[in-house]
Amino acid sequence: METEQLGKRVAEHQTDNFRRRRTAIGCLVVAAIGLGAGVPLSIAYFTASWEPTSADPRFWSGGLIGLGVLSLIVGVLLLAKAVRTKGEGFEVYEQGIVYHIADTVSVIR
């Protein structure tokens, strides 16, 4: 379908992939810190004998590992989406929307 059939173009919106990449890199940095600190702490604390109390330092290492794994997953997903959607944008027309991604164009009426 030609874009002339959709009427006059009202607006154009480019996807903010820079923000996605910046957030992904931030998540990967948090993952590196969390896993880098959590794994050695886990090894050190699980080899020692501790009483089961709320002040047990093993809780900190588990929290750091959990934060690291979660941040790693989110960072990888956001980075993959930023790479996959390079050049993504929307054009709003009077009678529809045109979606651009790479060389693919989709018309939404």
C-alpha cells in the first residue's frame, strides 16, 4: 500500500535505541558487580560455619547473586532488542500508521 493513500503525514517518531543501549549497559555493569562480589562471598561464607541468625552474611551474598543474575538477564534482553530494532520508527498519517524497521515497512490502518 502506498503512503499517499493514508493521507497527510501528521508526525514522525523515532525509537530511542540510545536509551535502551544505555540502560542495558547499566544493567550489565550492575550484573558484573553483583556477581563479582556475590560469588566470592558465597564461596567464603559457605565454607565457614555460621549460626542461623538474621545477621548471617550468607544472606548478603545470595542477594548480590540474585541481583547480578536479574541484571544480567535484563541487560542482555535490552541489548538484543536495541540491536534488533536499529532504525525503528513510526510515521503517523491521517488514516493510519507506517512502521519502519531496517528495510521492512508495515502499514497499520
